[in-house]
Amino acid sequence: MSHPLASRVTGPVLTPDDEGFADEVAAHNRAVTHTPDVAVGASSTQDVVETVRWAAEQGVPVAVLATGHGSVTPVTSGVLLTTDRLGGVTVDPATRVATIGAGSAWTDVVPVADAVGLAAIAGSSPHVGVVGYLLGGGIGPFVRSHGISSDRIESVTVVTGAGEVLEASADQHPDLFWALRGGKTGLGVVTQVRLGLVAMPELYAGALFFDTEHIEAALRGWLAWTAEADPETTTSAAIVRFPPIDAVPPFLRGRTVLVLRVARPGDATTGERVAAPLRALAPTVADTVGVLPVARAAEIHNDPTDPAPSWVRGTMLSGADDDLATALLEVVGPGVQQPFVAAEVRHVARPDGVDGSAVSGRGAAFTLSVVGLDPSQFATTMPAAADRIAQAVRPWTAAELNPNFAGTGAAVWDQATAERLDRVRRAYDPAGVLG
Ligand SMILES: Cc1cc2nc3c(=O)[nH]c(=O)nc-3n(C[C@H](O)[C@H](O)[C@H](O)COP(=O)(O)OP(=O)(O)OC[C@H]3O[C@@H](n4cnc5c(N)ncnc54)[C@H](O)[C@@H]3O)c2cc1C
């Protein structure tokens, strides 16, 4: 017997015994297997409306899956709405605004914007979903020069928990618009977003690779450099234990290195001047920092592209000094036995953060994340190792935590923002349908 939703929506409606169910609910993070009662592949805004209304009638929860980069907790009941059929990206060069379907990843947006000489203020990974990223705010490789990505949202088309289609913008449903930019969950199912783009005709960017024996000098030197860093330059330092596998370039295979990522929109002469003190921190084994077309900005971080199991924890730091370098080296330094392949500190401080949305962690100066890839250690060594790192950096830990960096799905907002978010959630999802 077909599922009752099958007669109400045009996209596929799949229950666990149906062929294609496992593919429909598969997340990029293969550590998480979703097992909802039913998966609905939304192919239109109306499909979302019908699904949410049916779920509200039945009193079952609705969760949303885009790429599954943010999948942490398995969805084990109710409806899982998948958004990948809600694609489509158009750009209006006159207004510099992209209209982006909720199924799009950054890799769908970047070439369309680039074709008319514009750029999106995207995240480090081109395969992350635009909407999931923006709902958390979005702190990417251009955060110091261009700010938090969700500050560029013009409007959001959203299906509320009551099954109503609304356009949220500065003028329409401003409370919902405030919440959708940073409030992350429980605010509606987004079907489309209109996002401002920028002109970035020149970019000087890439990564410096410091070998094991230079990690300490590079980390200490970089943290000291951030205190006076050029405000247009975004940098991050990751201690990476590259596995000895073919997918890793030979010069990195099996090595532990510090990867110092640099992104500075603007001309090469200024970029070279800004990067000179970073190049002087210690000898490098490789240096890819140079002129980079903005459409290739994903090469700055070179995040992994294929779906795989992963375990992530993150926090935000209010500042950094040489004692932080000492603390980090004690818990994730090259000689230390610990289960993570990467520990990354991103310098995200900017003096002139625009307010007026629910983004948390806007005032933090750094993010700190660890990533583990060995599933046998996800439930065994990683939680305790992450706790040790959290303990070591406690003196620098910021009060807020952005949801895109928490790794647990949990964010920390200041109390007033958290309470206001709850009020907006109750107003637009009175029955609590949306997870
Ligand atoms: C490799 C990697 C690199 C990353 N880089 C950055 C970075 O540079 N900066 C940064 O800020 N973050 C970064 N992130 C974090 C990322 O932004 C979040 O994990 C984000 O939630 C992923 O969104 P998604 O749609 O791809 O994933 P999903 O797991 O599919 O979605 C995550 C959540 O977003 C919500 N959601 C998604 N689509 C919708 C929708 N249409 N309507 C309502 N809710 C929706 C749902 O709550 C869903 O559970 C990165 C993550 C990874 C794995």
C-alpha cells in the first residue's frame, strides 16, 4: 500500500523497504545513518507544504536533509525531507543577487556567479549545502574581508511549521528573517534564498605547508602575527596528520604538517607583502599561495569531497596568545598521541561585525575544530580527547559557539538571543513539527 503522502506530493515518497530509500537518506557524513519512517524527496515548494501539513495533522516530526555535511544525530522517526531536487541557481548581474534553490551546494553557485564576474562569499568546502551553511551564519575563507555570509541574504522563501509559504526579508516577517540568519533549526523549511554576491576580480590565496619540525615555530609565529594582521586577510592554521594513502600528494603522504591557509582579495603585490611575514615563519615544504581565480577558492582549504564517516568537535576562542600555542601543542602537537587527523584554528576576528541577526559567535576571534576519520575511535577515544582539548583551551574559550562549528549540532547563543529564537520558533511552528 502506498504511503498517504504519495498522493499529495510529486517527488518520491519512500519508506524503509523501498528501493532507493538508503540512497535518498544517505548523508555526506557516513557515520550517520538516517532511518526515518518516510523520506520525501521534495521537488517543489508545494511538496514541502503538503509534507509539513500532513506531518502536522499526524503529529509526526519533520527533519531536513540537504547534503548531510551537518548530519550528527540520526533521524530515526517521522519524515525526512530531502532537498536535492530543489536546485537551480540564477544570478541577476544588475542587482548582484543570486537566487538559489535549497538543494544547491556552493559548487552550483560559484560557476554561475563567476560567469558574470561575481563571487559568492562561500564556505571552505564547495560541497556544503548553501542553505544549511547560511542558516548557521557561515564563517568562510573570506570572513575577515567580507564578513559572515548570512549578512548578505536578501530574502528567504520558507515553509513554516504551519505549512504556510512566507517570504522573509528585512521588510517581510523581519522577526523570522532575523532568526533564519544564524538560528539554524526549527524555523521552517527553506526552499529558496536570495543572496548578495560581490565583485572579487583579484585574489591572492593558497596554503603554506610547514613540516613537522617547524610546526611549533609556525604556530607560535602565526598566532603572534594575527594580533596585528591585515584586516582584509583571512588565515587559518591546521595541524594535519596526512594518512599514507594514494589520495594524498606524495610530498604530504604519511606526514604531520602545519597547513597555513591564506586568503586576501586584492592585487598580488599587496598579497605578497601581507604574506611575506608568514612565509618567513619557517621553511616550507610547499607553498601554493599566489594569484588564484576566485572561482577556484575551494583550493585554499582543499576539503575532502567524497562522502566518508567523520567526527567533528569545535569551539570558538575569544583571543590567542603564546600560551594558547603551548596549550594546543600539548594536546594536538605533532608528538602527541591523539585520534584526530586535523586540528584547525581559523582567525575570524573582524572589527566591524554587522549585527541584527541570530548569528552566534560573531564576536569570537578564532574557531578551533578537530576532525577524526577513524570510525573505530568515534565512540571510544575521540570524545575524551576532545574533552582534553576543550579543557586545555578553556582560558581562551568564547562564551558563544556558532552551530556550524560546534560539531554536535548544538550552538550556544547569548541568553537574550536564545530566548528570542525560542519565541520565533513558537510563533512560526506552534505545534513543534520541525526538528
Ligand atoms: C568539510 C566541511 C567544511 C565546512 N566548512 C564550513 C565553513 O567554512 N564555514 C562554516 O560556517 N561552516 C562550515 N561547515 C559546516 C556546515 O556549514 C554545516 O555543517 C552545515 O549545516 C551543512 O549544511 P548542509 O546542508 O550541507 O548539510 P545537512 O546536514 O544536509 O544540513 C544540516 C542542517 O541544516 C538544516 N537545513 C539544511 N537545509 C535546510 C533547508 N532547506 N531548510 C531548513 N533547514 C535546512 C537542517 O537543520 C539540517 O539538519 C563545514 C562542514 C564540513 C563537513
